[in-house]
Amino acid sequence: MPDDPHRVVITGDGPILVEGPVDIELPDGRRVRSQRPVTALCACRRSRRYPFCDTSHRTRTRPDRETQEPS
């Protein structure tokens, strides 16, 4: 429904999730649009696709599978 508010979720250590579609106005005045059902916006400014999150905020290392103990 057109009068329903869009939901915005601010995650503790990641992106800001906005139910879309959404128009985004950048600090320099440019506007970008996302047609996705949920858009992840970068909050840390490390994204190569800013203002969209590309998960650059995450560490890129994975534990070695051979050294992990079975669960």
C-alpha cells in the first residue's frame, strides 16, 4: 500500500537495510536508485560500490578447516 512506511534496519556491525525500491541522494547531490526488495546501504564507507554495501566491512580471512575442531 502506498501509505505504508518503508522499513529501515540498522545492523550493529554491517549495512543499513532499507526495504525498496528506494531513491538515494548522495552528499554531492547525485541520486541513485535501487529497485531491489531490500537494499543494503554502506555505513562504514569501505564499499567499492558506495552507497551500496559490498561487504567490505567484513574480514576476508577464513579459519583453516584442518585446524578447526568438529562441532
